[in-house]
Amino acid sequence: MNDGVVTETRCSRTPASCWAGLFVRIALAAAFLFAVADRFGFWGAPGTRGVAWGNIENYDEYVGVLIWYAPATFIPVLGWIATIAEISIAVGLIVGWQLRWFALAAGLLLSTFACAMFAALGPKSPLDYSVFSAAGAAFLLFAISDSGATSSREPAG
């Protein structure tokens, strides 16, 4: 008895939408993981070309700018919540388990980031970094993913 668990590993959509879905999963997961790697200094020290933060302290400072209305003591906690959410969502997108719900979580998290950036920095920053576009891709992945999917989906054909 399978208790409603989907064990099929082939994509049930058209090949093009399967490949597009796989691309979106990888792109979103990479974006989350690369941002997390930056705040841990994996891409270089602060001030290095292409490095946004370079360490947790600079990242927390940026979180404080985005969430300017939160008490300063909450900023590191909120930064860690976002970091753990990004890692968890990235892993979920890569593995494909409960893909639909991880895609929804990605869309909601990215929408939260985009709105915080918009409110604190104006429209240019979230648009320059394509945060709204990434959120839209995550919501589209949610919409096209099979409900109840529990395994990694590979493109058919």
C-alpha cells in the first residue's frame, strides 16, 4: 500500500515544461545557496569585487537596513531565520520532495525580500536584482508542479 505517496519519477507535463521546471528549481536553489555562501565569506572578504556582504556582520547590517522598524536585538535572529529558510528551501528544490510546497515557500520568501527591499531602498534595488522575477518564477513552479509530488521530477523524453 502506498498511502497516497507518489513514487513516479517521470514528469507528467510536456517535455518543455518539465525542462523549464527543472531549470527554475536549479536556478532558485543556486540563488539561495550563493547568497548564503556570500554571508559566510565563501566568495571572498568584504569589499572584494562581486561580494555583497563577505561576513555575517555585514549581512546583519543589511538586514537592519531592510527591516529598519525591528528592534536592533532582533536583527541577528531575523537574519538567521532568513538564512535557515533559504538553505531549507534550496535543499527542498534540489531534492524535489514536496516540490510544490517548497516552490510556494520560495515565492513567499522572495516576495517578502522584494517588498522589504522596495520599502527600505525603493524600487530600483529589487528590480535590479530581479527579486520580483525570481518570486514569479517560484510561484509559476508552484502552479505547474504536481500536487502531492514527493519525489524528484526528471524531464520526460
